[in-house]
Amino acid sequence: MLKTRMTELFGIERPIMQGGMQHLGTPELAAAVSNAGGLGTINVTIYPTPEELRAAIRRTRELTDKPFCVNVSIIPSLSLGEATYKQLEVIFEENVKVVETAGASPAAFADTIKKSSVIWNHKAASVKHAKKAEDLGADIVTIAGFEVAGHPSPDGVGTMVLANKASRELSVPVLAAGGIADGRGLVAALSLGAAGVTMGTRFVASRECVIHSNHKEWIVKAAENDTTLCQKTIRNMVRVANNSAAKKCLELEARGAGLEELMTVIAGKIGKTCFENGDVEGGMFAIGPAAGLIHNAPSVREIMDGIMAEAEAVLARVNGYKSR
């Protein structure tokens, strides 16, 4: 067992958190991660109303008596801001152990979160933003390197440097995200000073993830260079599988297409439909280069046990080195 500041803060056994995973962060997956000793996460974007979110939280609690997290995406919009306050209210009322904010600055919600008993994790893509979250009162910060699936920082700085620097400059615990899918990655993150890791792509290729088996098979067969970066022209860069939809998006961007035309390819509802029907080429598919490290799609329990066994073996090997 690896005891870190993360495991102590969250009250879990293993220093592994499941990423928010838009469309895929369901109670079933979150509970599987929590039951396997990590911190599972459900994503509010799947549940558009407070009532649906409350039902999802209660469903997760039916499936696990372990701590879990709710991921809240912050988007700079007045109406969405009001929705976020309602989501947070449900999270507080349901006594969820951990809330994760991600996206835009959480400053507007900091006071509200800190008045509750919830543990606050903020996901940032730069050390500057991570330090700002700490100043606002975040209890723990996830630092997302350029390798992450979804939305990396346009700065282009990788996990190795960001996790190292953030863990040196922040007082709160730091979780490393981006390019981590196995025990070697976990030990590497811990050696940089991180208190644990957040993984997304590894959990997409799991038995409990609701995504179609075609997408899981794509990950298993993928190489580390099979992702690409889209949506740069609309300042919402995203790392996705380099499939037909991504190539179409890049073609549209190259000729100056606007948001309305791009939405015919990048709309979330298109991707969600493809996740359900197994059309791997038809929609945007957020995946990181960690796919190159993934060669199967077993149960979450098997994934977690395998990571921890490998981590222990790596630590034993490293501890066996002798300085001369």
C-alpha cells in the first residue's frame, strides 16, 4: 500500500484518481474505481439538471460506500454560472466527499465551496493557475500536462516538468495528470513530488466504462502518436484521437471555418452518439498518448491491481540501486 498526502486527504487506499471524462464519468465507473481503492469521479455534464445530478450521486452511493468525487466544469457564462451554483448546492446537500473544478477560473465559486465541508480539488494546466487555485483555497490541485486527453494548455509543457515544478512551489498536495497509465507512471509522478495521479484514457479502456467496445479496441490498438490537437482556431484546443472527425475538423480550421461550421463536426452530441453506436470515426474522441501504453481493456479492479503491483516492483528495483 502506498500512503501519500492524497490517500490521507481523501481517505482512500491507492493514490489514483479517475479523471472527469466527459460523457463517460458515470456512477458505475466511478464506483468501480472507488471500490478498487482509488477515487472515482462522476461528471456533471452528463446530468443537465440538479435532479439528475442528485440521482447520479445517490446511484453512486448505492454502488460504493467509499469516497468519490464530482467533477464540475466551469465555463465563463452567466447562465452556466447559475447552473454551477445549483450543481454545487446538490453536491453539498448530498455530502459528497470531493468536488473537482476544471475549465475556467474557479474564483467566483471559491467562497461558496470553502463554506462547505467538501474537499476541493482544482484541475489546472499551468503552475500559475495551480498556484492561483491554492490561493483561493483549493485543498489539492491536479496539474495537467500537455499529454492529457481533452484540453491541455497551449503552453505545450509536459507532465514531467509541470508536476515537478508544481509540487515544489505549492504547499497543498499535487496530482499529476497526462500520459500516465501504469505503475511506472505512478512511481514517476511520486518521484517528482506528486501525491498521486489522475488517469482518464486508461479508464476509458475498462470493462465498466460505458463507451462502445469499438472505442476501447481503438485504444488497445493505438500508438502513442495516434492523437492530434484540434480547435486551435476557436481557442479551445483539444487533444483527441486522430480519426476522420479530427481530420475533418483540421481541414475546416485550415480554411478558416467559423464555430457554426465546426460544430457540424465537433458538437458534443455527435461524439456522445458515436460513443454509444460504436462509430469510432464519426465524432471527436478525447484520448491521450497514454493509449500507446494500453494493451487491454479489463475490469477496473484488474487495472488498479496491475498498476499497484507494477509500482511496487518498480520501487523495489529502484531501491535496489546502490550509490557508488
